[in-house]
Amino acid sequence: MIEVKNLSKKYKKNKKPALENVSFKFKEKDICLFCGPNGAGKTTTIKAIFNELNYKEGEILYNNEKILSTHLKDFSFFPDSNNIPLSLTIKEYIEYIGNIHKIKNKDLKNKTEFLKSFFGLDEHINKKIKHLSAGWKKRAIFAGALVNEPKYIFMDEPTANLDIASKQYFVNIVKELNKKGVTFFITTHQIDDFSIITNKLILINKGKILFDDYVNPEGSDLKDLYLKYIKEDEVDVNKINDLYNK
């Protein structure tokens, strides 16, 4: 279980805090969606969990102990496509992640071969990631995320810019890994993509948690829940007539 307790963070350049008394927890085998608009505090929260953020208020626990760098061996991160070394080939990227986790060369070679086959990367394995389409980039990132056989996978917009079939492909893999006991914490604007397999929803906006509860993936409309708690400023759509009348 991962528990975030009263986490607060304020950057000097901003008047308002990036996070304000953020508290939530999720358990093993959960598929948790962590949703909110741009700038809501999602990335800041994940950085804190991965010990990449200095914060003076609050704490983060892993299985009821203060989270330490040694615990990160159980975690894996699926970053946005623009936040990886795009100049590497897929093979180099998987090996790069494996080396970060200090996986032995022989084991890493076997894992690379398996992941290449599993994700159908054979044709692209020696291509630079920057030359791949969005779908193949995401497959490469997913392969890297599995190289250390993590217990928890944190995903940042895993289905962004993907076509319908590719989205379903990723959702199916998440579903099967979850059956094997892998826990997922997913930040996404594509809330409908994972709604049928999600069992927990956390909504954040302006650094504050607005909703945090377990949901029934077959009986809950997560999009309606999102819009209930997070709304854009009202717009008088009739004013569009002024543009065209002119």
C-alpha cells in the first residue's frame, strides 16, 4: 500500500501552493486513476513519491513505512513520450532502464528478448525512438517499464495520441498485469479509456484532492464524476454568433 499524508509543496515563483494537504492511499492490486486538469498537481505528486521532490510538509508511506530510495526497486514509471531519451534505439532504451535497476547482463539480455517479442518490437528494435510513431513509442516505453518486473507501475498519459485499437491494446495489457498482482497508478485525461477496469478514482485540482473513493468499473460513469467536481469556466456559447454576424 502507498499512502500520501498531508503533502504540501509550494514553489517560490508561484503565489499558490502546488500541493495543499494532499492525502490519499491505494492498495496492492488497485487500478487507480489520478485525474485532473493541467497544472492540478499530478506530476508534482508523482515526483514526491519517487523521491524527486523536496517537500517540508507531509509524508509518504510504503507498506506503512516511510518511503525510501531502496523501495523504488518495486516501482516503475511509464513517462510521457517526450520525457525519455529519444535519441536511443528501443534496444538501448530497455537496456538503459535495466542498468538503472542494476539488472545483471545475462538477465537483461533475456528480458530484452522477451519484451521485444511480447510487444512486437522486432522490426523496430534498432530504430531510434524519435523516429517512431506515437504507438510504437508507447510500446517501447511500456517495455522499459516492465524490465524490473515491478509491483507498482505509475503511468503518465499512457494512451495519449493513440488510435482506438492501440488504446484497447494497452488497456488489455494493464488488465492482464493487474490479474498477476501488479498495481497501477495512472494519470490521464483519457478517463474513458480505463473506466472499465478502474476500481479507484482520485480527482485533484489546484493542488487539492476533490474526490477519493473506490468505484464500480461496471456501474460508475467516471466522466460524469469528473465533471461534477472539476468544471471549466462557464462560456456563453451564444456569443459565437457575434463572430459570424460580423
